[in-house]
Amino acid sequence: MRLFIDVSNAALCAEIVDVLVRAGHAIERGVVGAGSVFDLALVGTPEAAEKLRRARPAAAIIVVTKIGDVPARVRALEAGADDAFDGSFPPSQIAARVGAVGRRAAMTPPPVDRIAIEGCVIDLSAGVAMRDGASVALTAREVEIVRWLASHAGHVVTRGELLQHVWRVSAAADTRAVDVAIAELRKKLPPGSIVSIRGVGYRWGDLTNG
């Protein structure tokens, strides 16, 4: 598996690299950039995980925290990391956890970047919705909302689910933020693209991937 490691603690980073190389993984170190190619990224902070998740919604991410920093591991998971551990974990467990996250990521279908709905083509990679020869820009959060709703087409998505997976906050947080964001997004999409399910959440309208 191709692993990208961006952990600032040099000693910890070297230890992890040694463990993972012995497990048969290919390692690249440094800061993850737009052209970086990897199957899984290991970063050192919840903030780095959140930034990477926003840039690459489908990326497999593990956060490696300071030893004993449980709050950081919790924040990492809330920020969208697939797993989090610290340097106190034995080498065999580190290798096993990296392998488990990598296998789950490999089984996840690649994200759809172009969605056609009601005569509108939404290019998620470019962050634009195009209709009748005109285009309108979507914010990064609006792109994530569309991606999440469309990937669960045919199912009702709760406000709490959107808070957890798009806003990266607790599902118990104020849901008014979701309603406001959906209202703004609806102004940019054809009527019926996002259907409200009273008291529950939202459902993506009929769509065709293209």
C-alpha cells in the first residue's frame, strides 16, 4: 500500500516508518500536496486531518497523536479521520490498524465527480453547477453536502448525519446550520434536487451519474 506520512515528531515518525516499511508498505514523507498519490495518509494533528478531508473527501486518513493525548484522538475522529492512535501502541497493532483502514478504503467505491439532475450538471471536482449554458459556483461545504446526499440517493439523510460527516461536528449540535446551508444550496440547483423530509432530514432527488 502507498502511504503518505506527515508527522512532525521526528522520532515518532521514524518509528512508524520503520514499522510500516517492515510490513511491506511504500512510504512517502512530507506535506500532502495536490499532486500527492497515496492509498492512505498518516498526519499528526486533527487540524491536518480536517484540512485533508475537505480537500480529498474520499481519502483514507489516520491521525498519529502525542502519547496519551486522548482529546486529540477524539477531535481527530470528529474531524473525519478514519482512525487515530499514538506512539504507545505496539508495532504489530500499528501495522494492523493501518492495514484495516487501507482495506476498508480499497472497498469503498471512488467518489462521483459529475452528477446530472433535472438538466443541471454538477461538477464536484470543479465546484460548479452548470445549467442552460450558465454556471454557478458552489462552496466547499455545498460540494460536500451534494456529494453526501447524492451518494445516499434513495435514502433519507438526517440533519445529524450531515453535521457529523459534512460539518465534522457532533450530530447533537445545532441543526439550524444545516437548514440554512440547504436553503442557500437550493437556490443554485433545480427545484426538487433536495427533498425535505419533515422532522427527519433530506433526500437527494432522482439523479443520473455522468
